[in-house]
Amino acid sequence: MQCNPLGVFIEKQHGGFGGEVDECLSMLEVSSYESLPLSLMMGINGALFIQPVTRYAEKHVTAEIMERFNRDQAMGGLMITEPGYGSDALHMQTSYRNENKGYHISGIKHWAGLTGWADYWLLTARKRKDDGGLARDIDFFIHDTRNEGVEVEEYFDNLGLYMLPYGRNRIDAHVPESYRLQPASTGIKMMLDMLHRSRLQFPGMAMGFLRRIMDDSLRHVKTRNVGGKSLFQYDQVKERIVRIQSWFTSCSAMCRYTSEHAAITRDLSLEDVSANSIKSVVTDMMQDAAQSFLQLVGANGYRLDHMAGKGVIDSRPFQIFEGSNDILYQQITESVQKKMRKSGLTNLYDYLSSSELTSQASEYIKKYTNFSMDQNLSQRKQVILGKMLGYTVSMNMVIQLGERGFHSQLIHNTLEVLTSDIRNLMEKVHHTKDIPPTESVDQDGNWFGFVNA
Ligand SMILES: Cc1cc2nc3c(=O)[nH]c(=O)nc-3n(C[C@H](O)[C@H](O)[C@H](O)COP(=O)(O)OP(=O)(O)OC[C@H]3O[C@@H](n4cnc5c(N)ncnc54)[C@H](O)[C@@H]3O)c2cc1C
């Protein structure tokens, strides 16, 4: 922390390095090459605290807080999730009332990164109305932990990400009037802007992680001899390395895209398709790369002091937090379906070729997408289609990175891999049946009773 890494998120007028997005992503990449939890710690501070405060707090409050970040290496996190309300965060029960020239906030929050460590929290709550009910909108408040009111009731035993503390907090805090964030319109729109900005910056954390896996797995397969030849000579090993390199290339393309589209001055509340695609696709790629790395390393990768197994565990929650990937994929499909209805298009290829996010990629996948879209897909089909759309958005970014002169073989291979995966996903959309699960499995489900003695 001595070189003030969080300064990349802070504007020059507040003593930072300027808040340029490409520099933020580059710092996250350097961190995650060494340690994914370290990078997540930087990402939480930057995307879930400094950037929201920079955009929505009163100027004198931002100045005061950023001074502490620069001078004392202060840290900040975000509390949204509650025990009963995770994916369904809009129905959170933490509430606030106006009180003594400020607000009194009460409720329970859990799983906030930096629990017990943060100097500042962004607390989310709904207004308690005069009739006792809760308002629909969500408001954000900055809490300075030098004041009481956020008490850790329990620290959780995390499966991974050991560096980061998590737990359950009881909130019973007073926040001064000026410490409430000021949305341009509604609080929910402000929350979407924050979450989309954060999701768009996931590739920064993914970048170093994927680069490290690519470097280490290539070195491993070139030096490990099995059956008289190096692992690199085996076709299945090559397949795994090609996929790891393709995820590295896709993530690089996303970093380029985010750097040019997510400036702190831009409102990103409507950027759901790009943000949700980037977050869900890149986190699936992180997990897939980690699984392949562990497979290639063999038993040694299962040692706790080896990065391969740890990478599987540490990257897994990225598919869950800030929007569960299952839900984000469904939302991508819903958003595209809505845009198609609005523009009167029924053919998926026609839509993809007309959208800025997919037009270049659409030519590669025309024969798989040239059909009329069913507007009443089951949720499971929406999820598969959403993944396919996310891959198409990523592919478009890869094409654009290639046009800038990025490593041509990596670009070529990645486009081949993505085209093939998109084709497989489309097949799956067409052939998936809405099979209902069995609700209870009793005696008839015990194989032992069916053995002929
Ligand atoms: C390591 C880690 C770090 C975190 N950091 C933070 C943080 O800094 N701040 C914070 O506020 N929170 C944080 N969280 C919490 C995280 O955002 C929530 O766990 C997440 O939103 C999911 O909520 P939940 O755990 O209550 O799961 P649930 O809402 O119970 O969902 C569980 C699963 O059910 C399925 N599901 C849920 N709803 C639907 C649906 N509509 N359709 C289909 N399937 C559905 C999905 O598979 C989903 O993954 C963190 C969590 C972890 C694990």
C-alpha cells in the first residue's frame, strides 16, 4: 500500500493519479497476477467505494474522504446484501429515518468485503415511510467507522479469498445529512450505474489472474515429461492451453473496451448488456481457466500452497457476487428480447448485425443465428441464450482488439474457439427440454433395493 495503489481511482483534484479507467484496470491486473484476493481488495475499494463517492457525494465530503485515502491508506466497502435478500436486493429490509439533521439507519448486512477492516462503508437502505412501510427506492449513505453503529456480530470462515474478511454486521448508525449520496434521478438508477461500472471493470481483476495461469500452465506443460514426452506434445493438453489463451485474449479485449467506455464522467445505468456480458463471461472464463490449470498440473495443484487449486476456489465466488451469473445471463436475453420487440425485429441475426455491441461478430455466426426468436423462452433457455449473447458481445470486442494490431494468432484462435462455443450453445438452446425435477426421492430411489441377491 506504500505506493498508494488506490490513488489510480482518485481524481487529481483530490490528490490521486487521475482516475483513468485504463490505469485502474492495469493496477488491478498487476495485483491479480500476484494474488486474486489482493486484486479484489483493490477492486472493492475502487469500484464499490471510491468511484461511487466520486460520482455522487457532495464535493467537500469527497475531498475530506479522499484525503484520508491518500494520507492514511484508508479503505472503503459496500454493504448491499442481507441474510434474506441477496439476489433480491431490491427488497432489502435495512431502513432509515430522518433524525437530528441526518439519518438513522438500522438493519443487518452480511458478506460485505472488508468486514471489520473498512474505514468507510457505503450503506444501502430503504426509507421507512410514515405508515411504517418501506419505500421502493434504495438510498446510499457513507458511514465513517470512527463513529459507532456498524458492529460485526460474526466473522465467517471463508472457503477461499483468505486475505479478505467477511461476516455479518448489525447496523444501528447515525449518518450526517451531507453523507447521503445524491442521485441524479432515482437511487435504483444510481445503483445500476455503480454496479454496471463495477461489472465492466471485472476484466481488470481477471486479467492478471488469467495471464498468470497462462504463463504458469504453459511453463508447466513444456517442462513436465509424461510417457517420454512433454505434456505440450499431447493434443488434449494443447486444447486446454488454446482455451486458456483464448480467455486471456477475450479478457484483454474487454479491458480495451472498458477503458474506452467507462469513464467516471459517464452514466452507465443503461449499459446492462455490455456490463452483464463482460462480468458473467469473464468470471466463467476465470473459473474454466483455473479448472484447466489444476487438471494440467495434476496432484501437485491440489496442495494448498499451489496456485492452481487455490485459483479454483478463489475465482468461484466471482460467478456469484455482484449478480449471480445465472441471473445475469437471463437478464441479457430479456434485454435483447425487449430491444428486438422495440425495433420490430424478429430474426436474431438481423438484430445482432444491427447492434453496435455485436455487429462485427454477427457475420461469423450468421448460420447459427439466422432464425426467428421465440419471445416466450423458458428461463433455462434464456440463460443458455444469454451466455451465447455474452460470448457474441465478447467476440465483437476480440475482433476490435485484433483491428488494433493485437497478437494475430491469439486473435485468430480465440475467434475460432468462440465461434465453436457459440454454435454449441445455440444447439443447446434448441435442444434443451423443460424437464421438471423430481420433488422427493424416497425408497424407489435407493439402488441397494434393486440388486438381485
Ligand atoms: C466472496 C463474496 C464476496 C461478496 N462481497 C459482497 C460485498 O462486498 N457487498 C455485498 O453487499 N455483498 C457481497 N457478497 C454477497 C453477494 O453479492 C450475494 O451472495 C449474491 O448477491 C447472491 O445472494 P445470496 O447469497 O443471498 O444468494 P441467493 O439470492 O439465495 O441466490 C442463490 C442462487 O440462487 C439462484 N437464484 C436466485 N435468484 C434466482 C432467480 N431469480 N432465477 C434463477 N435463479 C436464481 C442463483 O443460482 C443464485 O446464485 C459477496 C459474496 C461472496 C460469496
